[in-house]
Amino acid sequence: MAPPEAADGLADLVNLAALTGLPPIVGADARTLILGSFPSPASLAAGQYYGHPRNQFWTILGAVIGVRLADIGYADRKRALIEAGIAVWDVYRNCRREGSLDAAIRDAAANDFSALKTLAPDLVRVCFNGQTAGRFAPQLAALGYRTAILPSTSPAYTLAIDNKLAAWRAALENQLLT
């Protein structure tokens, strides 16, 4: 028989509400897709990718494409990404999770990546925002995409922002020019 605290933990996991992710930001001419793991509670509440104010995604990506994304509204951010040929999505369609850490993701179902050929026929590159999303690199490579796992923009990943930005620049700048 399981100890009472283990049974309580199982009950807590079963009682976690199922969460559903966000639809992709994608234009028909997207050449690069950035895949995260799953939106944070702040992002889900806002209905926006990378909605937590301390997440460095918009600052880093803005520096790469030359648009101050962190300083403009969400609709303008999406428009700027589409104009730059960048799509954004997550690897998980839905899951259960307490809090915002990737390590807390449970009962996850992956998004249907085969739909990418229809959504973005010019897509050639998939970059993963962190190691959790990066676990899907072999699956996307098998679909014919070039892949790169980048440092997470999450505030939980404490690598200096200059180092994160250098890695993101190296992975994205050449792709954006082709």
C-alpha cells in the first residue's frame, strides 16, 4: 500500500486541470519556426506567447530581427514576426501542470507537426527555446527540417542574457537572410 503522502500527491496530479496551449503564430511564408514547450500560466492568462514580463523572448528575438518587440503591443509583435518569416508555437498541445516549470509538465500531448507542411510550406528551420522543447528535435529533423536547440529565454534559466542573445543570433541571423 502506498504511503498516505504518495496517495495525496497522486490525487493532486489527477485533480490538476487540463491546460490547452495557444494557436501558432504563423504566416504562409514562414521559414523559421521557434518552438517552446508550453505557455506559462501568465501567458495562458494573457492569451499571448511569452506573456510573463521577465521572460526574455521578446527582448532577444527583437534584438535579432531589429525590432523592439518588447516595447510594442502583442498584435504588432505577431505582425513583426510574420513579416520576418518567423513562426512561433509550442511542442505540447495540452498538458497538466502545477506552476510554470517545464519539469512540472504531466500528461502532455504533442502538437501535430505534420500540419506544418500545409501551414508553412517554405519552412526550413526549427529552433527550440530550451531543452524541454529540444527533446522534439529528432522528430522535426525526421520531417526534413534543420534544427537547433537554443538557450531558454525563461527567467528560470539563469544564463546571462548576452550569452543567450549570442546563441540566438548565431542560429537565426543567417536563416533570416536566406
